[in-house]
Amino acid sequence: MDHNEKQSKISINDFHEYFTGDYTDGDLSICSDIKDLNTSRPIKMNTFLFLICLDGEIEGEMDSVQYKLSANDLLVCRPNKLISKIKTSPDFKCTIISISQQLLLNIIPLSDAYFNGPLHFIKFPVVHISNDEDAAGIRQFCNLLTAETMQQDGLRYHKEIILSLAIATVYKVMYYIDKHIGSNGTGKMNQSEIIFGKFINLISASTVKQRSVGYYAEKLYITPKYLSVVCKRISGKTASEWINEFVIKDIKKMLKHSSKSIKEIALELDFPNMSFFGKYVKAHLGESPSRYRKKMFD
């Protein structure tokens, strides 16, 4: 892909331009079909997205990693993921629920299963429902949600009913994900797991990642040392290693997909100057930003 090709940043309100939107209200969007995503033009979501593949196949890249979904597969997409090269089969059918970060965090307690296994979601965002009864269950929820969105807008409690059904469907998706990763199904986590989940979500939901462990520790009301101990215990990596991994992912994405200059990228990612940015990239990628970008398109 030509790095001069610009990204499209998609919010809830932009969904109608890319999807056949059944319902949109600013915090929640329900879609049953993809309209204009069969393209190599990369898009960046700023919402939580749950995609349930009902029939057919869909494939594409998320943060330059290839994924393929078929019937009864679930995809969990966190904010600030770069999606590109989407292709669907002629018989593809799906339900897509897109929820703003604020709404999701308001309606779903941190102790629930969505935050269980955050490391799993980062590495494995696709879950397959192999049990026929479970697959039928999620289809039933999707059918109810789709049917309600097709009702005449303006009916009393229309918005409230759609929101309730969307939340119920997301909880059902979380149940299957929780079941898939081997949880005991209670949705309960110990304190270290909760802290790690909050930490990962703070980083992944930020457009510009702060590189200080102290910044995240302050947000979580703990010390930087304790945050690093928790991260190491749960994931095998320190807090600094996780921060650097997310920052480097953003740098790679921008060097590959953005038309901005290296200086503009450094400024956007809140590096104090070009020299610091160059040293940071070389320390983590083994080469300068310009050399890395050139290598991507040689």
C-alpha cells in the first residue's frame, strides 16, 4: 500500500458512510451489512466494535495482522485499531455492534467478563463458537436486535429497547468469549487482573500513548513500581514493556499508512523532538524511522 494514502478515522456518526447502518444514535451503532469496506483504504475505529459473522466469510487486516472469519466467529475490535484490505464473500451476513468507549464503560462494570483475559484479546481478537446450541443462542440475540432496529423510528421506548438488546447481545458475546478462554464463568477477577485490565484499556483507548509508567499508575491510584509488578505477574511483561509495545505499534502504523512526514508523526505522538523520536525508534526497531519506512515500500 502506498504510504501516501490517507487513513479514514471512523466514529459512530461516520458509520453510515461505510456500513448499511440499521441504527445510530451517537454512542451506539447497529449494522447488518458492510457497504464500502471492500477496499484497501485503511480505516481507524475509535469505538469498541463487536462483529458476529452469521454466514459467509470476511477477511482483512487489523494492525497489519491478517484475520479471517466464517460463520459463528466473533471479532472484538478495540479503539484505535487500523483496519484494511477488507473482503467479503457474496453470502456474507453479520451483525455489527459499535459502542463508544464512554457508553461501554458506563454500562458494563469492570469486574465483568469483558475485561477478563485482556492479554488474550490483544493477541487473539477472533473467537469461534463451536457449540451448535451456543451458535443458535447468539443468532437469536442478533435476530432480535436486527428486528427491533427495523421498527419505525420515533416509537415510544424505541431507543431504550435497542440499547437494552445491544447490551444483552454484548453480554452474550462476552459470555462466549469468557467460556472460550477458559474462565470459570463467574466474571470475577482478582485485584491484580483488574488492575492489569484497566491498565491495558487505558493504553489501548488512547490515541496518543503516554510513555510514562507514572502517568498510568497515577490514573490507577497505585505506585509505578506496583503497576510494573502486577503487569509482570499477570503477563510476563513490565508496564514499560507494554507501553513501548503499544507505542511502537502506533509508530509502525503511521510510518506505513500515513502520508505525514516523520517530523509530523513525532509531534503527533508527543515526542519532544526529532532526535528523541529517532533514538526511540532505533532502540526498538533497530533502524531509523526513515529507513524503516523506506523498507516497507521497497
